[in-house]
Amino acid sequence: MFGKRVTLLEKHYVVGGLNSFYARKGRKFDVGLHALTNYPSPASGKSSPLLKLCRQLRLSIDDFKLLPQSCSRITFGGQSLRFTNDFEYFIDQVKENFPRSIDSFSNLLKRMEEFPAYSVDAPEISTRSTLADSSIDPLLIEMLLCPTCYYGSARPNDIDFPTFIMLFDAIFRQGLSRPELGIRAILDPITEKLKAFDVDRRMNCGVKSITTRGDRATGVILDSGEIIRSNQIISTCGIRETEELLNLPLTEGESTQTGKFSIIESIRVFDGHPNDFGWGETVVFFNQSEKFNYNCPDSLVDLTSGVICMPDNYGSPREGKEAKLRVTHPANFEMWSALPRDEYIDQKTTWEATILEHAMRYLPNGDIHLGKLVGQTRLTDTFTPTTIKRFTSHINGTLYGSPTKRRDGSTKYNNLFLAGTDQGYVGIVGAMLGGIAVANNQILRAG
């Protein structure tokens, strides 16, 4: 938009990385999109992060055709909290279920509003420790950690406080939605912008290494052997992955942590609509006990917590021949990647059935409807940590990159910058705003 010549290198044949789409038997599936956070309600006005993003990229929010969530739920054992895109409703839920904690919860809200979470210099303190000192009911603490960790934490059993605040705002204060056509509604107009600005866009074009001289990056060597020289480079493949392309650490004297958290997700296409089963909720975050465990499991899959998403419950109920049920659990990359091919396929099939049966415990009359749902299933597809590694090249098939973040996008090379998850701005909206910030503050200001 500002006269820079741009070459975009995409390793795969579709855009989007971890938030892309694929096709199976004539059906389109979103990969990462459970929910688009930061729903721009009338109350948010021009301050909505999503509206800011659209203004920066000169996109129309109307083109996304956003469908708001119905109602979502956090369930720990026998205790539940519900939330919609009305934040006052969530506060009322806290009052109703944790009346002794409402004053402490109100104080936490004030502290979050005063904390410089969106600053590049925000201190990355522990959320678990911060909440433990807040006099909030321990169960409420665990329930607040569950959605925020699942939607953006690279830390085991914790999330840094700035990221917690950003995700709390995105999920609870502003709310969840989904474009009517899924992630393509966002990717397509951006792709059209690239074409309009004559970007040199190369698909199926992996990068073998980044070349440097002194304190500057000089270009990239492609998998094909071709060398591309550049005055400025933005890497969105991850901080540890960028280090590997450089063959040396990005920051002297500091060891970058490697992320380990990954997932398995099973997607089931069935005849009818979730409402046919009495399932009107959009997203369900669940945990078996009162203590939330968010970590790389010691087995192929950890069933003790997870996320159920019913994307057809966004917006008003619509008639359709088919609907989808998505269930997500933590999974172990090393164990999945070590399986021989035949056993890998067998394990996927086994876990598909197990994951569905377990998820039914957290849906109304799920045990009664299980047989009916299986009978009406037309297609099941599952991706594992090795699938994530294959299509993103993330080390360990990690979902949210490294626990080490670079909020200003800087590296030890004065013309090489990071954007995306390891910049520290999470979610689809956050990652895009982070990329815009790098372009504005690092690339354009450098001239």
C-alpha cells in the first residue's frame, strides 16, 4: 500500500498456515478457526480491534458476514459458567456461581484494565500466580484459565498475564463470532488485495535458510536453491523455526524455549443440525476435575480437558442438510510422530471413536444421542500434531509456538522481524494486528 516491493513466500499450496482450510469429499473444513474473537458489537464502537484491523487493511467488515455465537460454556466437573457476547451476562454468571468472589473478580477486572497488556514492554508475569493472589475462588481461577489457555497459551499449565488479558478481552468482553463462509471469508479478500497491489506471491515455495552479513539479513535461499535478496524480511514461521533458518540464535545470551503444546482435533459431519439433538451452544470448554491441566500429555491424547465446537450454532438457526461437530484435546507430538504409518492410521480411527464418546458426556443427553449421531455421521476427519508439523513446520507440531515472545518483532538483525504467534499477539485478529504493527513500526518507519 505504501510503495514497497513485496515478495510473499508460502510453503504450501493454500494460504493461511495454521488458520487455513482444506477439502474432503466435496466439503470445506476450516483448520484452526473455532471462533473469531473480538466481535465488533455496537457497544465497542470504533475501538473494536477487528474494526481497526479492517481500517488498516482497507477491508469491509461487512464482507466477513460475521455470525455471533449463541451461548458458550465452561464446565469443570459439575460446575458451569456460561457466556455470550454480552459481557454483563458473564459478570452475572460469576455473581450467581461464585458470589463470595465477585468483589475480588471486580478488582481483577480493574487491574486488567490498568495493566499495560498491549504494550511491547509489558512484563510477562504468570497469570496463575497473579490470580492466586487475588482472593478469587480457586475453581473460578481454573475456569478462567481454561478458555484463555486453549485459545493462545504456549506455556504449560499457565499463560502470561498480558496474553491472558488480551484473550480475556477478546473472548469475554467482546465475544465470539464466525464468518458465514469460515476462514475463507478473511483469506480471500486479503489475497485479492495482494493481487491488486501486484505482490510477487509464490506458493509451494519453502525457505531453506536466511542469509546474513554482519548485523543485517541479506536474503533467503529457497528449497529450490534460488537466492532472493531483500532489504527487509518478515518471518512468520516462528521464533525457533527462524533460528533454525539462521543456523544461530536470534538473541545473544538468551536461549529460546521450544514449545511443546499440541492438539488432536476430530471433525464429524452429520445429517441435520445440532438443535435436532438439543445442542444449542456454540463452544464448550470442559475439564473433568476442579484442577485444570494444560500440558503436553504423557500419552497420545489427554481426555481430561478439551473443547467442543459446533460451528453451525453461530448466528440464527439455519436449515441445512449437514452440520459439523469439532472436538479438540491436548496430544503428544513425539508419540504420534513415532508411530509406523499403519499404526498411526489405526490409532486415529480408534481415537476418533473414543473422543466422540467422551465428548458426549459434556453435551445434553449425549449418552442417549451417541448412537443416533454415529448413525447420521457422513464423514469423520481428524488431524494430529504430526499434521500440524507437516503443514506449518512448527517444531513439535506446536499450536502456539514458543513460550518466548518478541512483542516488537525485533531480532538481533536490524532488518529481520518476527510476526505471527511468536510475536506474542494471539488469535486470528491478534496475529493480523501484530503483523500490521511490524509493517508500520519497523518496515515503514525504516524508510
